[in-house]
Amino acid sequence: MNLKSKDLLGLKDLTAQEIGHILATAKTMKVVLTTNNKKTPHLQGKSIVTLFYENSTRTRLSFELASKYMSASSANISASGSSVAKGETLIDTGRTIDRMGTDIIVIRHPMSGAPHLLARNVNASVINAGDGMNEHPTQALLDIFTILEKKGKLEGLKIAIIGDIYHSRVARSNIWGLTKMGAEVSVAGPSTLIPPGLEKTGVKVFTTVQEALLDADVVMGLRIQLERQKKGLFPSIREYARFFGLDEKRLKLAKEDALVLHPGPVNRGVELSSGVTDSEHSLINEQVTNGVAVRMALLYLLTRRSGNENTN
Ligand code: CP
């Protein structure tokens, strides 16, 4: 099957069937990743540009390596080193990249909706690598892939997402994706960091971490964005860690074989204790590897859609 849209902007827009197809393709790509010869011809003749207006280690590097492993030509633009710094608009920058024959533009931007604006103005497929507080769909896909790989199913799993839900694009994409795939999602965090009305999406909302952790199959910690602290939404990092941080004792409330995920980068001792981060429950390193497989799958699926030929 083909993905319906030319772009991957969010999990809100994907069907469960499309998510399942991406995950199945990623499983094949993971086999390629774990061989000695990672080079495949899947993207020969295609070109991929990563356009990042915010810092990144995992997302940017995994897209760049995924492109190279599949024989695409790839290039990176970061806002500080480009004409964006001279005042060029996003649309003009996007059209410039498009006119060079680019097939896929991967964009990270601090404004929610920036990838959607870009997608409407270029022929290339656009992949959202994180937009403001809206979505981070490729992160959620790799999280879901990692859970499925370990648990063998998603339907009925109890998944607790802990932390700053309000500002988290990772949480939003995971809530869309996991609920579509049949998981039972609960969230917990300081009440100032829970979006009002979240219960209406079918998610259980708790204000204590203990309630959310009870019998959870999977616990997902979110990065506390230290820059948000200036807004006074919670008293202090130390108090956050005391009430919402995940340590070995608290983790015992979850199932014995509970998995711990975190999108990274981890603030050790804040969202997760070092003991939990490095424990046998933690899948943080697997998430990084699976991020490459999922991004290989997406690049492949978007370039093979019929009519996806940038003829500029
Ligand atoms: N998880 C995530 O998006 O990490 P980076 O900011 O390093 O890309």
C-alpha cells in the first residue's frame, strides 16, 4: 500500500493501517541496519534535505544516516548558517530547496504548523521532524515500533506518559499514535503542565505519578524543558524530580517487566534516575537504533508514492 499524503506531518492525520504499514516497513529496514553492509539502492537518484531551525542530535543524524544507507544524496541546512539568518522567509527558503530537485525536505521548526505551511508551497514531500508544541511524528513512530518489537502487540497495553505533557510534541504524537493502535494511554504531570480537556481524547489524566504507574506495561518519561522553568509552571527542578521523577522504587509500581522509554536527551536525576536510565527496563539505546530504521522506512515509502517525482 501507499501512504495517502505526499507529506508526513503528524500522526493525527494517519490511519491505524498506515501506521501499521510504516512499522512493518521499518521492521524490514532494521534487518538491513543490523547487517555488515548497510548500503541499499532504495533511494538511488533521490535527494533529501534536512532543514533544522532548532538543535537536534538524534533526529537529524538518523535522517542523514538513513538517507546515506539507502544511497540518496543528502544535505543539511541549519538556520544559523543559512540565508534564514539574513531574513529569508520559510516559504522562500523552501522554494529554493525545492527548485534544486529535492525529493524530501525534513524540517524541524519552533513554530507549530511550519511544516504544514512548507508542504503547501513545495513539490517535495515534507517530513515534520518536530514543530513547536504540535507533533514529533517520527519520534512517536519509533517509540511505537520499539514497544511493538518488545511486547509483540499494542492493543490493550497500559502506557503511562509522565512529565510536561503541555509543551510536549512527543507526547501529542504518541497519544495520537498509541490510541489509534489500541493502547490504553494515561498521563501524569504537574497540573500546570497538563493541557485542559485532554480527557476528551480518551486518555486517562492523573496528577500523581503513582496512579499512572500502577500496573503500567510501558512508562515513557518526557524531557523537562529547562527553559520552561522560567515561566514558573512548577516550583523547582528538585521538587519536580521529587514528585514526578522515575526512580527504581517508583518503577516497582509498574508491571515487573515494564519497559522504560525516553525520547532523549535525558536530564539524569530529573525525569529518570541514573539507575532507571541504565537499567534492564530502559530501551533508550534501542529507541536510537530504531529511529534510523523508522526514518529509512518513511523516506522509502514517501519516495515510492506514485507521482512523487520532483521535476523542478
Ligand atoms: N528526541 C529528539 O527529538 O532528540 P533530538 O532533539 O536530539 O533530535
